[in-house]
Amino acid sequence: MVKFAGFLIVAILTGYGIHAVAQGRIDVRPAVAALGTSSAGGVSYAWFYEPNARTVYVCYVARGPKVSIDCGAKASLP
């Protein structure tokens, strides 16, 4: 009887453990989503949106004698 009760407890805990692991979901999303791009006069712009922080980033690349990249501009959405 003790062996059967022990087996039953182990079986129930194993079933619960499998159920608990199956409920854990990993939500994989890109950190930022590209919104759009534009270019004119040797300068290219790209807009990115980060949904977790509700922030829009603007990056630009300026071509010339030296290529310059800047992604410092950002705006938080309400």
C-alpha cells in the first residue's frame, strides 16, 4: 500500500511538472520593427519602433568623404 501511494504521488507530481513546463511560453519578437526609410541628397533615414518602450528611433547615414551614422534621435509615445 505504501509503495502504491508513493507511486501515485510521484505520478501526480510528474504530471503536474509536465503541465507546468508546457504552460511556459517563450515570446520571441524582434526588439525593434522597421517603420520606413527615405533618402535624398546623400542622406538616408530609417525609422524604427520599439513596442516594449513605446519609442520611435530615427537613424541616418550621411555619405561624403567620411560616412557618418547616427541613431541618437528618439521619441517616446504616450
